[in-house]
Amino acid sequence: MMADAETKTRVRQKATIKEPPMFKVIYINDNQTSVEFVVETLIEHFDYTAHTAEQLTMDIHQAGSAVVAVLPYEIAEQKGIEITVEARSQNYPLQIKLEPDA
């Protein structure tokens, strides 16, 4: 003889996976960092073509700053650190700022 078994069902809600927050990587113009260095870093770290990197460099120079990429925070931060270390190793004061992408 079987006893009435009570079946308990637990409904597990799926965890909603959020996209990582995106951040703008902004180059700030200065009068010491060479155009060549800025172009090189844009090509090397962001895979821009030479033409696009040169155009972005001119935008940075003329406007005082420019967004060069929008990336997940960890990647943006890592690139910012790598480029800053590279700039300092060549005695350039290049500044890179990260801002949340609204």
C-alpha cells in the first residue's frame, strides 16, 4: 500500500544575464604626445586601419578629445592601462579617460 506522496515542485527562475556595462575610451589631446604614437596605439590596440587612426588622431587634436572605442568596462580599463604604460615608457603624458556609455 502506497501512502499519498506529496510532490513539491520548486520553480527556479532563470537568472537574467545582464550585458556588461559599456564604457567609452577617450583620448585627451596634449602638446607632447606625438601624432605617430597616437596613430600607432589606435592601430595596435583597437585594430583601426591607418587611415581611420589618422582621422581619429586629427579629431582628438582638433576637438581636444575623442571617443576611440566603446567596450565592456574590464576591457576598456585594461586597454587604458596598457596604452598609458606604453606612453609613459616613451615619456608621453597621454591621458585616457573612461566614461560610462549612457
